[in-house]
Amino acid sequence: MAEVYDRWHLSRPACDAEPCAEHSSRTRTLTPSADHGQGKRWQVRYRDANGKQRKENFDRRADADRRAAAVETDLNRGEYIDRAAGKETLRSYAEKWRASAVHRGTTTDGVERSLRLHIYPLLGERPLASLRRSDIQAWVKDRSQVLAPSTLRTTHSRLITIFRTAVHDGVIRTNPCDGVKLPPVRTPEIVPLSPAAVHALIEAAPAHYRALVLLAAASGLRQGELLGLEVEHIDFLRRIVHVKQQLVGPDRGVPHIGEPKTHESYRSVPLATKAVEALAAHLAAFPAKGVTIEDRTDPRKPRTRTAMLVFPNDRGEAVRRSKWSRVWENIIERANKALDEPVPQGTTMHDLRHFYASALIKHRESVKTVQKRLGHSKPSITLDIYTHLWPDGEDTTAAAVEAILGQVPSLCPPARSID
């Protein structure tokens, strides 16, 4: 129960206490307390939902009464919000949220990067309770100048999650991200690389990475899955590569072995003869010597072990993301010298994955098969990306309906003969 107290006067004065000359009246005698005239006069006292005593001071009795009534109502409804908690900065709260959130390795790195680069610089020092929808909309407008719409949506979704957690914790009443408008995402249709471009990229790769580029085009494995591939994951007899892990290379810190992107990313991919031969030749020329690395494929039991990586760097170490970016830029540069028409600007290793998918689609593999080979979590993802690549068959819509309605009597009047 919330009650209002007069801090400046005693509720139970002694019999011989001197009355307050300033506030006593004909009908009521008040006795000054030790705090008389110091600070705000009226105090609301109550116990919050956790039983902790709270005190809030006000200058006017009317304001204290209104606050006491509001607190009483919120406590009865289970909607009490701790005002002091709302004063915590977004950075402080988000760091505690990040430490307790359960994310996969790559997602953890992405969250840290989004917070550090795009959220904290503009919003990090603001108290949670002070942020309004207009503040988030202004943040979206600012970030839309430097982030692609899809990346902005991912960053905004992480901000939504932080505020949603704060609402559930009773720190704030509403989520300021609700109702915020984001720039539309216009995803261009995937245009697969030409076979000539892929061949040029393979030839342009350094000798110890040439089989990696070929395998990317021949299997559709993600970059992290390729760099985290171990010798034991290749079944040369059955011509299959098993995806059981990936190399996680954070922007800051040491690379480690982690789980694949999703549950569906655990998969087995058949290999063409050329891919198997390239892998065999690669391991003959560059035998796996073992890399000491932390293995976090079981998040509960991380351990350091020796991984027989198929594609370490030229010093026999796990490949870092930043280093690979420079290697790939050099591959693109050398490949363009051998091509009449250069590869499209912005081509990445992921385009080799698109090339693999387009090859499956061209040979009329089903959506389910393509999804399984790529390790997509849902067929809808596969369709969203590649639906335009599936060849259109002969339009037999009319014939199909005719076959169904063949036994239905015609509603047209019988033809009349003309004399």
C-alpha cells in the first residue's frame, strides 16, 4: 500500500514539543521534524513487487497523492515500473543483456558489432526510460545513410529485443521501437557467376587456396564451413563432404571452431569427381599438420584441441576473416586480368554458393533438394532467393482445369442449326 508522509513534521510528537510556527493552523497543530525546511516536503512510501521499500519525494501534496494512487494501481495490476531502474543507460543494460543472451558464435559477434558500431555511439548514454519512439526513428534515419536496408533491419531487431527484455523486466513500460518505420528492403535478383568467371577465380587463387575456391563452387558450402573443414569430414570413397562445424573468425579476437549456422546446416553434400580429385591433390601437396584451436561446438564444454584443417593459411594457422578479405580481393584482381568481362563488382565467396545453387536448379533439382544441399533452415528461404532461376515449364493450367471439369455439364446452350 502506498502512503503519503509529511517529512517536515512529526506524525507522533512528544507532548511538550514546540509547535511549528510556520505551518500550524487553528484546527491543526504541527510539530517540526529534524528535516523541516530541507528538501521536498511530501514523501510517498510503498513496497514494490519484490517487497523492497521505496520512497519518492515531492514538493506538493497533490503530486504525492497522485503518485501514491498510480503506484497503488500499478501494484494491484502487476504493472509496477521502477523509476530508478529506468535511469540506467542503454549501454549498461544492453551489456548485461548481451552477457546473458544465448546466441550462436557468429550471432554473438554480430550483436557485439551492431552495438559497438551503430547503437552505442548515438543511444548508448541515454537512460532507458528517456528514449521515445521519435528518438528511435531519428536513429533509423541516421543509420540508413550508412547501412543497407537489410543490415539496418537486423541491427534494429537487436535493439527491439533489448527494449522488449527491459519491458519484461519491469524497467520500462513500453517498447520505443514499436511503430518505427524502416526503409524498404529491395533485394535484387541473384545473377549467378558465369562458368568462365568461376574458372578464372579458381585459376587466380593461390596454390594452397585453389581447391578451396573450387570446392566452394562445387559444394555450396559457406565460407566458415569451408575454412572449418577437417580431413575427417571428407569421405573420398563415397564422394561426400560432411558439414559438422564452421570456423568462426570474429572481428576482434582469435578464431575458433563453432557450430554450423543452423540445425539444418548439419548436412552431407555429394561431390563431383573434379572436386574430390582437387581435394586429394590439395592434401597431397599441402598435408594437414594440425592447428591448435578452441572448439566450441559444444557450448557447455569448450575445449582446446588439434584440428586437422584442410585449408589453413600459408603459416599453418586458422584463417582470420580480415586476412581472407585481402586474399579474396587479390583473387578477384588476378581473375579480372584473364577475363574479357570482369566479374561483377562486389563479388564475394558467397557468390560461389549462388553458382552452385543455380547449377542444381538448372538441372531441375527440387526446392527441397536445393534447400537440403545449401543447409537453409526453411524451403521458403530457398525460394525467396532463387525462385526466379527455376525454369518455367509449359503452362498447362487450362488443360489441368479441363481435366477436372470434364464431367461437369456444359452451361452453354446447344448450338442451333441455321436453315
